[in-house]
Amino acid sequence: MQIVLDTNIIVRRYHLNTVAYRILFDALKKPGYTLHIPSIVIEEAAKHYAEDLRQQHQVIRKALREVKSWTGVTYPDPLDQVLDDAQSAYSDTLRRRFTELGAIIVGYPAASHQSIAERALTRRKPFKANGAGYQDTLIWETVLEVAEEYDDPIAFITNNSTDFLGKDNALHSELIEDLEEREIGSSRVSVFRSLEMFNEEHAQLSLKFVADVKTQLQSNAYEGLDLEEAIPIASNERAYQIEVDSRDIGFPQEYENITIAQMMSISSIAVLDVRELSEHELLVSVEADAECEFDFYIYKADLFALDEEEEDLFIDDFDWSDHYASASQSKNVHVTLDLTTDIYSKAITGFQLKDLSVG
């Protein structure tokens, strides 16, 4: 199988060290899987990386100014020395990391400027109605070239459903036409909206199933690891990396950039699967009910109307910025998680939220 990643699968997972990436990288060591990374994906990811660093830099500078106003002490800015070359440095790091894993870094596609311009003028997918979509088109052209070069099935992993998928969450009809024009069977190209979805259907199945540990974990008889105690601790160490959609948990649309601040408690745990990820680690899939606290931002003009409707809403910092307040709120949700645990120490070494919904 030939695998092509979109930029959005890398953004906010910049170090490629999540549980999902570890499962993918394990699969790449085995025959049958080859990873292709379009050059434009690396360049876009590096741009996002630098932009995200600059955004966090503003938060740090604000905090340092407040600390100085309280203490009179000027503390050094930890990002001052890295911002200037952050984009090029990360691009080099990403190329090196993927190359070490045996991935193929694919150059720009051979599609002519004329063909791309015609596509843009007719707003043919993946171009949007407003004419945006040049980078997405380069990625799609790369998928087409990979499909032409190899006879294997193609897995295109992207969460950009708007530009690549139709209403039925299948490949958009205009993109299917591209495949037919190049005599590529449409059934050969599968789209996965997340790395987790791809792993569930392919990479994860190649890992050895460990039935006895699954039984022990479900009955809380696995010595040294109590999931009800360990999961909240592990989530609190890593949850700040996880963004969620307000629609998934019934929050008002005015809540922006929602992240899990902490998982305060967990109950009704069901162990779904246990696999051997490596000689010393297990991959454990579970679902459970959880009480979580979420952090987010609210535009100040929208805040006063929300105060009465959302009783549990807590304003952490009304003056987080000129236009936004930072806030938090707790909610009971249903979660599906992937965990990695050390066979010997029983410590949870990785934590990945796969799905979250109102129970």
C-alpha cells in the first residue's frame, strides 16, 4: 500500500511522536507499506509551525510583562533566539525525520501551469468557490502521480473533507473523474480522514493481539496498572495538545480553540483491544465516560450573552487579549482513547484521544 499524507495530518503534531504516528511508523518497518510526503506538505507544515510559534510567543511575552510588573525582574524570552529561522529549521528536521523512516519525499508534480490555471478558473476540486486551493491541487496531483507509478492501493490521509470529499464522505466526484481520465481505478484510492482511522483499518491490524492482557485490564487484575487511576494522570500530562470541536461536545459555537485542560475522573471503562507495539510496549484501546475540564477563548462581545446561558462557565482572564477572554468549563463526555504502556514499569508512555462526544 502506498500512503500519502496531507499537511493537516502533521500540523499540531509537529514532533510526529503521537501514538498514531508510532503505530504508522511501526507499520512502515514491515513489507507492504510505503509512505510518500509531497514537498509542498513539508513546506506548508513548516509555515504552520513558525506561525504557531509566533502565536505562542505573543502569549509568552504577555506573561513575561506581567511577571515583570509584579516582581520588577526582567526574565529572558525563551523563543527570541529560535523564531527567525524556525521555518527553515523545522523543514530540514521534517525532511530528515521522514527520510530516516524510509519515506519518499516527492518533488513538485509535473502538472503544467496551464492545467492548474484551468482547474482554478473552473473551480474544479480541490479548488474552492473563492479560487483558493493551489496547494491542495499540488497535493492531489502528487496522489495521482503516485497512483500512476504504483499498482498498489493508495491511502490518502487528509482531514480536509471540504475540498477532497463529497457529501457522502467519499472522494469527490470531480476527483474520481481525474482518476478515470488517467485510467486509474477509483477503488484503488481510499481517503482516510485521520491517521487514527487509517491505523484502525490497516496498520494496527498487523500488530500482535494480546488477549490475556486485555482480559486482565478489563477485570482490573493486571498487576501494576489501574486504568481508572492512570488515565487521568496520563491525560493531564498530555491533554494540552488535544483540540476538540465545539459541535462534538455541545458547546456554543462562540467557544474558540477548545482544548482539554484536564481529565478529572474516568469511569465505565471498556477495554476494546490490546496489541503488542514493540518488545517492551503495549497498545491499549479503551472507551470510557470522563469528566473533563476544557479551556477555550471567547470574543468579548459575545461573552455577556453567554454568562447566563452557561452556568458552569468560568472566566480565567477577561483581558487575555484586547478582543478575547480566556475561559474554562467542565463537562461529562464519552471518550475513546489509545494508550501505550511499558510492559515492565507499567507506566503509560503515550496518550491519544481518538473520539469525544457527549455521552
